[in-house]
Amino acid sequence: MTTTRSALGFWKTAALYGVPTGLLIICMMVGSMTFFGFHSGASAKAVGFLIMFVILSLIFFGIKRFRDIDQGGVIKFSKALLLGLSMSLFAGIAYVLIWEIYIGFTGDSFVIHYTDHLIAEKEAKGVSGEALANFVTKMEEMKANYAKPGFRIPLTFFEIFPMGFLITLFSALILHTPKFWARKG
């Protein structure tokens, strides 16, 4: 009975922390694109990674909550790692689903605006002639590939999952030590 309860607590925690994490990240990304436009510079990437990092930090708190409440304050590294990876998986799936809904409503407008923006950046940097033509060809290939769900879905998933993995690894390493930020009472 306790094994079943523990398994249910595990998956409940994974879903309760993973799904909202993915939803929050994609909503923030779509919102920032909608309100601030399509940007591809270093500052836009830094903001995107910061959003992901801050929200994916919920994985840490999910593992901690599971350790403190469901596990009596103790969790093995492997279980913490598996829980964090499960949260990252749920977050990635939620992220992809909302993105696919967004793409369903907006069609190929994202990839058109994004690739046009990248081409304009190259032109602004003075790239012209054959170099620009080659870049435009690459952007056309990107548009064609992005239209294929088999290309777009894994690409979207792997925008978020690697950072989730790193946060999971860090969290599992420190939270498997029962004394780290132990729950009082």
C-alpha cells in the first residue's frame, strides 16, 4: 500500500510541478514575442534562457517537496534524478503542446517573421551577394523543415529539456543530502 501511495505521490508531484512549468515558460515566450516582436540577438536569447531557468527552478522545489513530505525528509539521488527528469518531461510536453496550438492558430507566421528578421539582421551587418543568397537559401530550408511536425516538435522539446536536465542534476545532487535545507518540524 505504501509503495502504491509513494508511486502516486511521485507521479502527482512530477505532473503538478512539470506541467505548469512548461505552460508558464511557453506562455512567457509567446507573450514576449507577441508584445515585443521577434528578436534573435544575444539579449533576446539571454532573456529567453533566464525565463526558462527561473521557471524550471520549480523542479528543485518539486523534488524538495517530495523529499520532505512524501519521503520523510530523505530521498536517494536516483529517485530525485528520476523525479526531476519526469518533471522536465512533463514540462517539455506541455511546452510543445502549447507551441503546437499556437502554430495551429498562427500558421507559418512565426517562422516567416523569424527568418525574415534573421535575413534583415544579415543585411544590416552588410552581408550581400553570394553570402546573403546562401543565407537566404538556408532560411528557406528552415521554413520548409519547420513546416514538418517531425522536425518542429523535437526541436521545440529540446529548447527546454536540456536546461531542465541540468537543473534536475543539480537539484538531485544537493537534495539527496537530508541536511540540505531540511524541513523544520
